[in-house]
Amino acid sequence: MYVPSRSRLVAGAIVALVSLVLGTGAASARRAAPPEIKITFPSRCACGIVTPQTSTVEIIVQVKNLKLSKAHFGKAPVPGEGHLLFSLDRGKFDHPKYSGDNGRLGASIGVEGKYSPAVTPKIVYRNVPEGSHTVVVYVVANNHKKLGPSTSLKFTVQ
């Protein structure tokens, strides 16, 4: 029966540790790609200008590498799952009056006036006054902890 020497065992352990730290080998193959988000509507023209909006503003986000989970909303984190947090003008319009069901959901978890949570890649804000506005979208885990990427869009209501 072959028994590896102590130095071979140590060398094997070092190789495994280096592979884990550097992200090579089987350990990295199991890691999921990080979530990515992009606001797809309203869209910008090639010049960078966003088409003026009416007082009803629909925001649609493209989400990659993240399953939006209604079933696990507010529960323990699950790798590759989560939801979105929309914030219009630093939360000024993240109330049920403006963001409807999303605003009610935000109120139920104590983030009214900061964020409007969403388990779909879309939100509709109503009664947004004329002027310049900024929406920021965050990717968060099921337990509402930010996972990293965010994106923003400036637009005008006329």
C-alpha cells in the first residue's frame, strides 16, 4: 500500500490552498458570476440624453446572474438570488403614493422614504413632478443586504 510522504501531503495542501486563494481549479468553477444590472428603459440616445418622461415613469432593468426571488424575499440569503431596490431622488418618491405596491412593500420592511423594493425588473412611479430626477437601482440579497452593483439614470419629467 502506497502512503504519501509528509512532504507530499504538505505540498498537496499548499497547492489546494493556492488554487482556492487564486480562484483556480474546481473551487472557482463553482463560484457564480457576480450580478449585473443595466437600466434599459427609459433608454438613452447615442448622445447620452434620455427621452423626456411624463409624470408616470416606468423603469425597466436588465438583470444578469441573479434570480429575482419573491418566495425568499426577506429571508436568509441564497447564492444567486435576491431582489432590487429602486431609489428615486434619494428616496423622496419611494412612498406608496408614488411607487404603489413597491412603496407599500418598502413600508412593510421599514425602508419607506429610502427605497422601493422589487422582485421584478420593473417599477412604475406615478405623480412625479416636472424637473430633473435621478433613479438608482441596487442589487440586494434576500435579506436586503447590498450585493454590490448599482446603476443610475438621470431623466427629466416634462
